[in-house]
Amino acid sequence: MMQVLTTISTLMLPLTIAFILIVGLVRGVSLYDAFITGAKKGFGTSITLMPQMIAMLAAITLFRVSGALTIGITWLKPIADRLHFPLELLPLAILRPISGSASLALLTDLFKQHGPDSLLGRMGSVMQGSTDTTLYVLAIYFGSIGITKGRYALRVGLLSDAVSVIASIIVVNWLFTK
Amino acid sequence: MLNGIWTFLILVSIIVSIATHHADRITQGIFQGAKDGVLFSFGLISIIAFWLGIMEIAQQAGVIAMLSKILSPLVRWLYPSVPRDHPAMGFLIANMSANLLGLGNAATPLGISAMRHLQMLASEKDKATDAMCTLLALNTASLTLIPTTVIGLRITFQSRAPSDIVLPSALATLIATVAAVFFDRYFRAHERHKVRR
């Protein structure tokens, strides 16, 4: 079972790429040129992320090396324990709906501390990958057309973020621990 | 909000490190963190550029159009208040396809176009309609098949299996999306109920 699931995970990306290339080939798309056109857009996306990553990683690294994180974690420990929540993931869970780059920076820090293949690293990966930044989406989508009465949209967004956090922990636990 | 969090993190760090006589850690921390920020943003260029290259092929080959066709019955079910052949429908479908393929940056302008068209259907221009709330719910939960950025970051950290989180992510995002649709409908029904009373 486990083996099958891992295989599906590993095959999904290559199969998607193969499928796209084959359809492109059959339909006579000039594959290489199209690829180059698309890849050019990747630079802008990554580079515009850089100032936020510098700002947040500097702040998060400071928070960790200064010992402030240890103090904060001691305070939060009783709550996390009561909820059976992995303490190290609490900051990520809290920041995920607020800022995508901040939570990406936190994930980077988590990888640095525990490694990407640790249980925590995997849970963090799934947390980051399985949802979008609720407050940002709300601000952009409603802001762009001047909606001021958002009704229950924020509540729905935050509740589904909570579901995604819990689902991330349960699913990774289920798939990666024996 | 981010303003507050960012300033809080830095100020508290400085106060704690001075109080514990480790002020030297501040300089180290700033340098290390900023350097990591540059390194990892650079590291992400590789996978993001590659993925966007593949997606451009998908676009030109009509794979995204194929996906849209598959998704359209589902999208129609999700937005009962939007007429079938209204231009908003096309953007709603395209937005979902882009999210599925992990094209967050392409999904946003499509979603905003959908919003603009949905606003034409609205009677009150500053109040979110049912369809707008559903669009928001789906985009905040963001159903994604392949989380490219996270895979990219895992590769940067020399993960032995950078893509083994694909299936768990798909599962978690599916659960969150179903929950989002449920909450959206639940709160709407709740609101109607209150108005009627």
C-alpha cells in the first residue's frame, strides 16, 4: 500500500510532463521554443520573491538565534501539547494564511533545522503546498473590484486553512510512519 | 498585519539577545538570514522556470483547454448562480485549471477577471455575491496537483525524495477544498436563515 502511494507520488510529475510533451508533439507545437518562452517568466516570479524572502528570513533567523523562539515555544508548549500539535509547526500554521513568503521562509528554516525528509519537514511541505495565503487572496480579489462587504469569505478561508493544517499532519503521519 | 509581525520578530529578538548578553548573535542572524533569502530565491528559479516552460507547452498544445473541458461540469455545479454561457464562466474554469497545475501567478489575473465579470451580475457593487464568495473559498484553499515551489525548495535542501510529498499534498488540498466548499455553502444557508427570521 505504502509502496504504491510513494510510487504514485514519484510518478505524478514525470507522467504529467510526458503527457504534455506528447500532446504538444502530436499537435505540432514547437516544443523547445514554447518552453523557452515560458521559462523566461520564471525569473520574474522568483526574483520578485527575493526582497520578501530576505526580509522574512532575516527576521525569522534573528528570532531563532536570539533565543526568543525558545522562550515563545516554552509558552506555547502547553497549548500545543493539549491539542497534540507538533510544536515546531505552530509558527508555520499561524503564518501560512497571513503571508506566503513568510511561511515559505519559515519552511526554509524548518528544512535547515530538521531536514526536508524528516517527518516535520514533510508535514511543513504539505502544509505550505496544500493551501494558499488566505489574507492575500482576499485582499487582491476583493480589493481589485472594490468589494468592502466580504460577508463570510474570511471565515471560510481561515476555517479551511485550519482544515488543511490538520489534514497535512494527519495525512503525512498516516503515509510516512509505520 | 505583516508590518506588525515583522517588526515584532526583530524587536523581540534584539531585546532578548541584549537581555541574555548575546547581542553578537543579532549581527550573525541578520547576515545569515538575508544570505539564505538570496540563496533560496535563486534556488527556486530553477524549478519555477522549468515548470513555467512546461506549462507554456501545455498552453500551446491545448492541454489546459482539455483540462478546462473536463472541469467545466464541476465548475457549473460550484457556481449555480452564474449563467452557463456568461463570460465569467470561462474565467472561473480557467482559474481553477491554473490552480490545479500549480500556476498560482497565472491563476490570480484569471480570478480577478472572473471577479470583474461576476460584479456585472451583482446588484450591490461593494458587496460580495454568492459566486464571489465561492471563488474566494476555492482560491484560498487552492486545489493544487503539483506544489512546484515546495518541491523546488526540497531539491535545494538535497531532499532524497523531493516529490514524495505530491500525493499527501494533493490529499490535504482536496480535503481543504471540500471543506471550503462545505463552509461556503453552510454559512450562506446560515445567512439566508437569519435574514428570513
